[in-house]
Amino acid sequence: SDLLLAAGATAIVCASDSLALAAVSRLFGDGRPAGNVIAYNIRTGERVPLALSLNGAGRSVALSPDASKLYVGGDFTKANGFDAFHIVRFDLASGSIDFSWRPTLGGTPLTIVPTASTVYVGGGFTSAGFITGGSSPRTNTAAFTTAGSLLPWAPPANGVVRTMLLTPDGSKVVIGGSFTTLNGAAVYGLAAVDPTSGANVAWAATGQIK
């Protein structure tokens, strides 16, 4: 398995292929299909009956700040049997898709950073939009409101974005990955941007890694 996320007493595991999770499922001995996502009790190791399923690899997982929602991104086009193009939000208590939030991405997200109002996404993709239709160009970064609207925040990276985080004071989004420019400026794989405008901001570590 490739990804492990703890949500209280529940652990969520995503794998890059069904075989990895099938092996985990066999360890539980219940014979239920894994569907590239599996949930289990972190204390007992028993499976939790959450009906989470993807038709492709899960590459990124994240919890909402209140731990009620599970965001998953990856190489899939369906989740729980419904259309879900590379990103989906589940209700963690029920395992159901949250149909009030239906963004899409034109490629694979490798990092998701949810806040109370915004969901920042980075990876290897060329567009972002909505399942109901319509998309806008994006170059490996995008942001949505937690209500599902696409935000203008989109600092273009000339290579894959592999990790992001919001600083504790909420003043910066730190972006790391296989890029040499961000917003057209030389940054060599690590930089910080404004969480609203996406503009590069002064940060001592920028330029130290080359």
C-alpha cells in the first residue's frame, strides 16, 4: 500500500493497484473486495464497513479540518461506481460520495490540502473544472472552495507538484516538487506563495535547494 491516513480510530489505506489492497483484504480474512481503498480500526486491525471504492490508484488523501470529510485524489475516473475524475470527497462517517462537491482535474493530484474554506491541490494536471461541465487551464496547481467553486489561485509550476502545506499562521502555502520555476520565477523545487493570490512570497528556504 502507498498511502495511510489516520482519522481518529479509523485508518484509510490507498494503494497503487488492486493487488496490494487485495493482499491486505486477505489478511483480514473477510473476502470483501478492496477497490483500491480500505478502512480499518487502527486499534484492533478489524475492517471498518465503509464502502469506499475507486477504479484506479489513489495517490493522495487528506481530511477536512473537522475530520468529517475524506478527500482522495488519484488515477481514477469513478468512485463508488459514480463518475469522479481524479478527485472526490467522501463523507467519512458513511463512506458516501459528497455530491455537493464535484470538481474534476485533467490529470493526477499528488497532494491535497483542505482548510475550512479552501481545498488546495497539486500534482501533474493541465486543467480543473466541474463534473457538470466546463474546465479552465491549470498548470499543476489549483484550488477550490469547500462549496465546490474553482478559485483563481493557480501558481503555475513547470513540473510536477508533489507536496504542499499551509503554514500554521495561514499566511503561506509551501509548495514542493519537481519544478524549476513557479509563477515564472526560478525556485528549484521549493517555494511559498500567498494563499489567496498565489503570488510568490519571500521565504528564506526558496533558492537554497538547487
